[in-house]
Amino acid sequence: MDKKFVIMQGDQACAMGAILAGCRFFAGYPITPATDIAEVMSRELPKVGGTFIQMEDELGSAAAIIGASLAGVKSMTATSGPGFSLMQEALGYASMTETPTVFVDVQRGGPSTGLPTRPSQGDIMQARWGTHGDHAVIALYPSTVEEIYRYIVTAFNFAELYRTPVIFLMDEVLGHMRESFHLPDPEEFNIVERIQTKDLKRETVYQPFLENSELYDDIQPLVSMGRSRFHVSGLFHDESGFPVGTPDLASRLMKHFINKIKLHLDNILIYDTYMMEDAEYVVIAYGITARSAYRAVKLARTNGIKVGMFKPITIWPFPAIPLKKILSRISGIVVAELNMGQFSHEMSRINKGLVPMETVLREDGALIQPFDIVDALTKLVGESED
Amino acid sequence: MQTDVYSSLSTVTPFSIRITGLGGQGNILMGTILADALVKDGKWVIQTQSYGAQVRGGLTLCDVLFSDEPIDFPKAKVFDMIFAMHDLGLKTHAKYLKNNGILFVDTSMCGQIPRFIQSVTKKLIALPITQRAEELFNNRVFANVINLGIVASTTKIVSYDNLKKAVLEHVPQKYADRNLKALEEGYQLSQKVYNLREKLKIPYSKGTSSAFE
């Protein structure tokens, strides 16, 4: 193997991966633990001809990346929980205008300013329902520094392909930790490039909000403003982008928002399973908690418990289909997360009491210890605790 | 060949190092350089540090975990090696030293070594490092690079060549010579050599204590 073996901070990997994915505009406002992303971006973006702006606040940052993206540049912002709350309005606007953007949220303890230097996974539901109104959303959550580097590229690709804001979740430990990994070769990645206006023929009429593209056989891709003139509005709009408030059009547009994600679940749902061949129990964990869970699974295996692990990378849309399949052939699940039960709430929704379920929850800003998960497993298996 | 965290099935506990001192002493830089050098040696490394409001003068720490296997859980509770660069760090963190772990103490910055250490370990390296840095360079900021030299010569966990390379990557060009001199000074300062971890072979035991950590 001749891949370079490197050590990188999670935030740094996020920034470097984004630049690899073609991000050329970053607007942000410093906040622990996402400051390092802005710091690396401010240093590295000018080198590749990109633009870095430190905005006056998070509201401005989120609005700036939407503008930049409409102008034809792949753009992203990075923040933490408090800033992510402020960005919700713009997130809705990006949803409505179908603008490809990437919002990185390095989660810290909340609510409000909470625990700035401690990890949490408390923004899971905010990533889904933070902004008002029905909308579809894609949220990715890696669990190692290498995965950050890989999946930030995926996040940009999803944003372009499905014309939607993509939320890239991380947490304080992932963001601040420096970890060694084999640096993936840039040629390993398929990068979805933005279609430029010069690619359109002069006689082509481009309608940015067509439901199905006849030009591209799928979701109408966004081309940069320039040769094609179009209007953008947060109001319900027709194909050309001008506001029309009729009920049938509103219904059609809303269904389009939902369906463009729903009909591509096959591509969007990314998850990993470990040791599932003969598993009787399964541990479900994501993000930094997946690291605790993986150790717990290995420890439980050495003690004879046949346990496997399911690690979703795509948190939203919820990986209901693969989880349903797993639920049908096992006899118990453990869900571990650093909040008071957000993902496990969704889990119990699809489980419907089908199999016994234990949760390992923690909210004090420390990581879940592997032994806590082993403990929950033994409880599930029905052994006594001694 | 392990390719990532989830390709390893081993439950070996990674080696753990904690470097503690006051903000401004350079303990986080020391951990960063050590981590980089270990990566150059081909080890899997996770380095974390305390993030707080403190910049200078407050207690800070830097943890380095390394292993031949990919490291799954990124935190350690107890440490194979603790480097105390200041009295406050020594008093606060000495209790996290593993049985038979190695304790490094910069005696010019630390007061009395806590008595309970005697019953935890005999592997103790106590040297007046900051004082040595002042004598040599008239500047105490070189103490952390001297520390790196001592760690390399005492524990042999990291190759001296790679440590040199890592130091040069992190220090400004015009101070390169003096830093290399400090590293060399540290490397020669102590003749003691200790193993970071000693396995006592117990019959019938599979030898994994990992469940208890």
C-alpha cells in the first residue's frame, strides 16, 4: 500500500476534504469547536483561487453561501450548535430555492451556548426539523477523521446532485482530535462538477425549478447565474422561479422537495455494518459514539455475546429500510448516543416493540464508555449484572 | 495490514501518554511533535488536548494514544506514561499513572513528588530540565524539546530520526539549530531505559485486561 499515512485534525480534514470536493467559497463566523475549519479555510482557500470571508455573524454566513452557490461556486459554512440555530432561517431558504450548500455543524453541548469544549450529539433532530415547514434534508455524520475527509466530498456531491442543503454533522471530539489515517488518493473520488452556463446551448431555455429535467433525465441541475437568467424566491414558485401562490402548485413543489430525496434513497443511504453475519444482537451508534460501540462489540464478542453493529453515516433521511431488515432477524438492539434520546426515538418508532431495545444515553459532555454499552448488552441478553 | 479503525478486531489497549503543564510551557506542541513522529514510524495515533479558556498560566494537558493497531476508543483513563512539566500538573494528574508506568518530572518546576508514587511505580525520571534549558539557551521555552529527547532515549517508543524530522516541521526555520541541539541534549541527559509496558505472563490467562479499562 503506497497511500500516504498522515495525521490530521478532524476540522482540518473537513476543510481539506471540502477543497478537494471543489469548495471555493467559505463564509463563516468563528465558534468553538468549528473555528479550526475556518482557520484552515482562510489559509488554504486563497491558494486554490477560492474566497474566504469572515462574516458578521452566522445569519450572514449562511446567506452568503447561498448567494455564492447561486452564482456558481460550491460553497460551505461551518459552525456549532448556537450558530446552527441562527442559520435555520437561511437553511429553509436554501431548501426552498433548491440551492446546493453544505452546512457543517460541529456539535457541542447545548442548549444555548451550553458546553463549548465538550462533545454532544444533541443536534440530530435540529438537523432534521430545525427550519420551519416540511422539507427533505440530507445529513451525514462520520465517525473517524478519515471518514470526515471522505464524506465531506460526498456531502458536496449530494448537494449538487439533489440540489439541497446538506448538513454535515461532527462533534467536538471528532473536530479537535488529531488522528492518523491513510490519506485517500484524490483519484478515488468521483466529484460532481457544477454545470457551467457555457455548457448550455445558446438557444436552450433553462428553467431552474423544473420538476424533472428533460435536459438531464433527472433532477434539474443548477447552473450558475449568467447566461441563463432566473429568479429566486423563498415563496412558492413556478418553474422559472417567480412566486405563484396557488394551492396545486404549492402541493406539486412540496412533493417535489420530498420526492427528490425519497426516490434516490438507494444512493443517499450510506451505512456500515460490522460482524452482522451471525449476530443475535445489534448495537446502533453513529459519530464518535460508534467508536465506543465498536470497542464494546469487540469486547462482547470475546465474551461470547453474538453481537453486530450498525453504523449509519446518513442520519437523515432515516435509514429505516436497512434497519427494518436487521430488526426482522435479531433478538435485541442497543442504541447509544450522546443526547437524551433523539435517534433512539426514531428507532423506537420503526421498531414498534418488535424486539427489546436498550438505550445508552449520556448528556454530561463526556464520551460513552465502551463498558456502558457492554453493560446494556448483558442486560439485554438477560445475564445477571454480576 | 489494517486500513482503518473498523478493520481491526483487536482489543489491545493502546499505549497512552499524558503531558501536563501550564499553558505557555509548550506541552501541547510537545504532544503534537511526538504524535507526528509516531505517525512517521507507522504507528496509529490519536492526539487530544484539553480545550479550555486558558491560554497562558492555566493547567493544560495533551494526551497521545498510539498502537500498532487502529485505535477505536479515543480516550484513556489511565496512562502508561505521564510527563509533569509543572507542579500543578504533577499534583493533579499523577494519580492517573498506571501501575509500573513511567513518571517524568521536571524538578526545576515541580515540588515534592507525591509519596504514593512509590507504591505505584519505580520508573521515575526526575531531572531539572527547565534549569538546563536556561543554562544552555538562556531561554526556558526549549524545555519541551529537551523533554522529547528524554522521552526518546528513555522509552525508545519513537525513532530519533523521525522525531528530528517532526521537530523541524514544527519550529521556525531560524530556531531549527537550537531546537536540534536541545533535542540532542535531552537524548543524552538520562542513561535510564525503561519499558513502557511489561507483560507478566500469568498461566491460564488470555492476557487481555482491556475489559477493565
